[in-house]
Amino acid sequence: MIGPCLIVGAGFFGAVCARELTDAGIRCRVIEKRDHIGGNCYTRTHEDVGCHEHVYGPHIFHTDSRPVWSYVTRLAEFNSFINRPRVWYRDRLYSFPVNLLTLYQLFGVRTPAEAESVLQQKRQPQADQSNVEGWCLANLGEEIYETFIRGYTWKQWNRPPAELPADIIRRVPVRLTCDDNYYQDKFQGIPIGGYTAIFERLFEGIPVDLQIDFFEDRESWLDRYPLVIYTGPVDAFFDLEFGALEYRSLRFEREFLDVRDFQGNAVVNYTELEVPWTRIVEHKHFNADLSRERTLITKEFPADWAPGLEPYYPVNTDENVERFKKYRRRIQECEGKIVFGGRLAEYRYYDMDEVIEEALGTVKSLLGK
Ligand code: UDP
């Protein structure tokens, strides 16, 4: 029998491990640095608005995995929310991701054949398509690049798109149909009672101590628990031995407004470089409850990461990837005693479903199944 087990961090990776190990009869204890459970999925309920605020940015659950979908829908009832962000550029509103309606709005085309032909005219051959700018100009042309990609990407990563790998853009679809569903996964939705309720269920009967910084007492935690599941930043765990891994951070500005509906949609991206925020989220649209004359919006500002700020997006430059490889060797040396999992410990921009899948797999292998 393994354990008892200390779990550091109360986000999805830690919560799923805690639940599954507990159900298998292993004693678990969870410590969390923040004053709440749920990691970045944490939601806060506002009865006067009729919404669950996505405190750390919009979290739309989507997955292609039936087992993961069954797992989460056993924990909570989900609504049928589909992510259809819109784009605001120079005081005009566009359908997004780029689809036939967007191409109609930009170029007046009305059929897939007309759209294909206009795209062909717009494409500009590029010697180098390995960066965002080269790839976009070669595949989409100047107007689409300028309207949807250039400013947003520059703001998000604080680097000219010509200096960023094209990989980051390839996940943004371009379609010649009217399909404006951002994700192509089979299952999609938002938990009707908010995400926090899911974590409350996952942690039922498990001791969770909030506002505990693992590093303040690290040696004693490691002495006391034969098994530790660590979900914090990997570089911090190894005392920055190979240097700090770089992240992008975010700053949120919330506003309560005395209007029923501010923008008519959950997410509107602001793609101009001159507008400092990248998007505005109006939380009540996640559960489509427009019954109150009050709303909550959040403006999202990308920020350089510095100690004390929340790390959000790993920055996948060659340097960071190489640095992480060195940390990975350290992780391997801890095998059998410490498990590293989740976005920060694996330095990977995971979606929620991937984290859950990883956590379920980790527990299986810990239990020797
Ligand atoms: N992107 C863009 N314009 C948009 C939305 C996304 O240029 O309106 C680019 C941007 O470079 C971003 C990448 O696509 O970093 C991935 O965007 P996504 O919305 O998938 O990122 P997330 O929601 O995970 O932050």
C-alpha cells in the first residue's frame, strides 16, 4: 500500500489525484497556497448579476475524450455553452474564428468557392513560414493577418509576430463554412453551478489546508509524507537550479455595470495593438442568464511575468524548452517519491481535459493498475 500522500496544489491535477487516491483507500492531505480551491478554474458566484465569475480568465470545458467527459459530468451538470468568440477591431465587430461570415464581412464573399478564390488572391508567398507573420501572410493574406492576428498576438506575447513560432497560431482555425464553434471537440460546456462546486465535490471528506506555502516548510513535508504530488512551478521546486522558466502573465480588471447586457457575448477579443487589453469577458453569458439589470465584465491585459505575479502561459522558446529538459532529468530522479503534474510542474499549456486525463493516468500507475 502506498501513502499517505501529500498533494501540493488544489487545481484539477491535485483534486483528481486526491479524489481517486482517497477512493482507493489512500490517506491524502492537500495544501494550497491560495485562499481558495480550484486553481485557475476557480469561479465566484454573484447572485446580483446571476453569474459565476471566471476569476482567472474564461474556462470553457471541451474535450474529445468520452471517459473525461463522463468523469466531469458525474461531478456536475454541464450546460450546452459553445465558445463563439467575436472580434472587435477598429470599432467593427466580426464573426470569429475566421469563417465564411467573417470573409463576407471582410471581402463580401458569399459562398465557399468565392471565399477560396479570394483567399488565393490574398495569399502572399513567403520564404519563411516558420514564424507567425510569415505563416499568416502566406496562408491568409494581409487583411486577415492585420484584423485578427497581428495586434492580438503581439500583445499576448509582447513580441513582434515575426519573432514567434508559427505553432502558436495553428490552433486558431480558418474555415470556409459558417461554422463559428471555436473548438472542434465532441463535448463542450460549462458546469451550471460553476467550477468551484466541482472542486468541492472532488475534495469531499479530504483535508484541504488553504494559504499554506509548501516552500516554507518543504523539508518537513517531504520527511513526513512518503508520497508527494507536486503541482507548483517546477523551477521553484529545484531552487531555480537551471534558471527561471519564463511565463506570460495576465492582469484582470473587473467592472460591475448597471446594464442588463454589455456586449451580447461571453468573449470579445480586441485585436488592435493600440487597445491594451486582449479581450473582454462578460460572465453572465456563460450561463445565459440575462434576467438581472446588472452585469460583470473583466478586461484581460497580458503582462510580463515577474516574481509575485501568477504564471499563466509557458513561453515555448528554444531556451525555455532546453531549460525544462534539464529540470525533467531532475524530475526523473525523484521517481517513486514525488510526482510532478499539471501545467506548472510540467511546464505545458494544458487544457483542463488534458490535465484530468493525466491525473487519472498518474493515479492508475501509482496504484499499479
Ligand atoms: N489569436 C489571435 N487572435 C485572436 C485569438 C487568438 O491572434 O483573436 C492567436 C494568439 O497568438 C494566441 C493564439 O492565437 O496566442 C492562441 O489563442 P487561443 O485563443 O487559443 O489562446 P487561449 O484562449 O488559450 O489564451
